Amino acid sequence: MEGPANDHLSGDQRGTWTARWSDGEFRFTILQNNINADGTAGGLYVIKNTMTMTGTDSGTGKFTFQILNNAGAVVFAGTGSFKATRVRP
């Protein structure tokens, strides 16, 4: 997986995903570099997601996230939920 930076204080997103077709579940992890205002490395965002398909083009899920400093220590963490809908032309 790849995604763009959120703003000038973050790097590109990189990640991996797996699917369990038997129960319609997808798991994906996204990593993103944090950049300090002076341009130096500011740590890492780690986001872990689990999504269950609720239809052909939709799903719901939960995620956890951590913000790590340059030494790898967690400085902030949390959880959340989301809904996803595929947009078709």
C-alpha cells in the first residue's frame, strides 16, 4: 500500500495488507514518518486496521494508532472506528 503525505510535517504512507476471504476481513498496517518543523526526523506513526466487508463496495472497521518518537517509545496512542465505501465512476 502507498499513500501521499498528509501535510508538510509527514512523509509518504507505506503499508501491507492481508485478506481472509472466508469471513470478508481485511487487515492492514500503515507506517508514516513524522517530520519536525525544522525538517528533522520526528518519529513514526503506526496505524493498524481491521475491516470487515458489509457489502460488495462497503465495509466497517476499527483501528489502533501509535505515535513513536525517534527512540521508538510511544508518546501517544488511541483507537477509533471507520466506515468505507468504494467510489465508482
